[in-house]
Amino acid sequence: MVPDRDLPAEVRAAFRQALGAEPAGLYRAPGRVNLIGEHTDYNEGFVLPMAIDRAVVVAAAPRTDRQVRLLAVDVEDQVAAFALDGLQPDPRARWANYVRGVLALLERAGHRLPGLDLAYAGDVPIGAGLSSSAAVEVAVATAANQLLGLGLRPLELARLSQQAEHEFAGTQCGLMDQLISAAGVEGHALLIDFQSITWQPVPLPADKAIVVCDTGKRRGLADSAYNERRAQCEEGARRLGVPSLRALDVASFEDRALELPPLLRRRVRHVVHENARTRRAAEALRAGDPALFGRLMNESHASLRDLYEVSSEELDLMAALAQAQPGCWGARMTGGGFGGCAVALVDRDALDAFLPAVAGGYERQAQRRPALYVCRASAGAGPVAQR
């Protein structure tokens, strides 16, 4: 499914109507789908996400009074107004806290902002595990950076956006979502090493499609077991005497696995093996081996279901339906878990049969209508060309 909203035109018109002026510029930041490498980024491990052709677009104009007016086109056209001095989370307007957090972190980094008028909208499904919140954060950070000439690089934008989510939304997320949104490369996934914070583009095969399969089951990441899983990983690393789980390869972990109680053993086993799978998956893409890549995706889903325990009945059903279709090489849940989306690698010439078969099978068995998106790997955040 191709996004059908003209976001730049929509946001520009909403900005003009609500804020009474023309925006000085439009900026976009994409959502993402993680192909493999789940719950590894906050363990200094490897991930393999791609930026998708669904995004948040921000219209922006500077002010001179250190005030902010913010319009959320997708949140019933809600408007928030606040001063830049002493920014704190606002429990009455949680939707605005992602933006408040980004601006607060920019100020904390020494960038005294003059004030901004902002309007934003997006076609990244909210709560689906495609990083709609990171797209908002990075889009606003990119707008401020480029409009005000702050000179920040993609990694700096990603870090401050991540910290904004920690402090203003209460989710102790890793850096993956913000970094792929800021630094994505068209036509490629990025193999990101979160120990060195470096990344390498990995080309995606032109004859294969990435299909995101939205279960329609939503979860609140801040209210889920995400933070609990992160704490369990930290406790596992502490008990094994390593700075992070990245310090363990498969052999060294399995030699010491019985030192951990059963629950922590399962959590750590997932992370250690997932790191190894992710590196092998990148090698498989470079070697043109979709069979190996798909098998690793399937193994990743099983590990997230059985060891990390962040899947759900809906995600398990969606992954199984996708895996069973001709032309599908592999499928797995993606994102934080407990709901959201699965992702599948599918032959392009099989899409006409794959899409209705998976959608129909899921709707019959789950009694819930899914949404399937054929996604293209897009570039990271930047200005929207004016038309």
C-alpha cells in the first residue's frame, strides 16, 4: 500500500490556516522498520533497520519572542502554546511532550532558540512499532537545526531526540529509531553497531519487497514491559561481570549460561544470539542470499516469542501467515513488541497473491482487519523540496 496523503500540502495549508502565516520551510523525518536485531540497541549490539517511505512532515517558521505555537494536524488539530524557558513535560498534553522535549534538549545543548511556530502531520501508523514518535522528534529537531542553522549532524540529532523521549515521554528507548530516521540511506538498510555508534549501508535486493504487516493491535511502549526488559538485560550483564551484553558472543555466553537464573538466562540468550543473527543477516543481503536472510528472520521471531517474551497472539499469527505464503522468504515481529507490526521479505512478483492471502487469513482468524504496506527504503531526515 502506497501512502496517499500529500503531507507537505496538508501541513502547509494547516499551518497557514491555524497560525496565520506561511511556513519558512518544510522538513520530513521517516519512520522505520527493523528488519532484524530487536532489543539489541540498548545492549550495545547490532541492528539492521531501514527508513521507510512513511514520514512526519513539519512546517516551521521562526519567532522572536521565545514562544512556541504547535499544531498537531493528526491529533484533532490540537494546538499547544508554551514558552521555551523552563520546559517540563506537560501531563495535560502528552502528545506535545515529544516536541517540548526536543526543544528543551536543544536549549540544554547551548542553542538558545528564538521561538518557533510548528505544525506537523504524518502517515507513520501510530503505535504500530514503526517509530512514529521518533519520526516526530527527529522531524522537529531537523526543522530547528536547518531553519536556525544550528549545524548539528545526524547522530547529534538522534541523541538529543532519544534523550527527549527518555525525559519527556518516560520511555527508556535505545538509539536505533532516532538514528535510522536521521541517517537512513535510500535503497539500503543500515547495519548499526551500537557499541561504536557507527553504521554501514547494506543494499536491499531490487527484486524483493519489504512488507510491513500491521496487526491493528496497539500497545503503549512506555506502559509495556519494555523498561522491565531493559532492566533485566542490565542485571544479566551485571551478574556476568560484563559492561554490556555486547561483550558476550554465543560461545562465551553458553559456557556461562547456567550462572544466571532461568528468566535472566532467557533474556540474555535472546540478545546474544540476536546479535549474531543480525551480523549474519547483513552478510546474507550482501551475498544475495534471501534464503539465509529469511531463515534468520524466522529464528528471530521465535526467539522474541519464546525467550524475550515480547510477542503476542496477533504477531505470532501474522508472522506465521506470512511465512506460509509462496514467495515469502521470512517474517518476524518488529518493534518493541506486544502489538504492532510484523515484517516480511517477499518476492515482488509474488505480492499480488501474498497481500490478499495474508490480509484475508488474518482477518478471518483474528477478527481484526490488518493493514499491509509495501515499503521502500527511503533517505533520512531533511528538507522537503518546495513545489
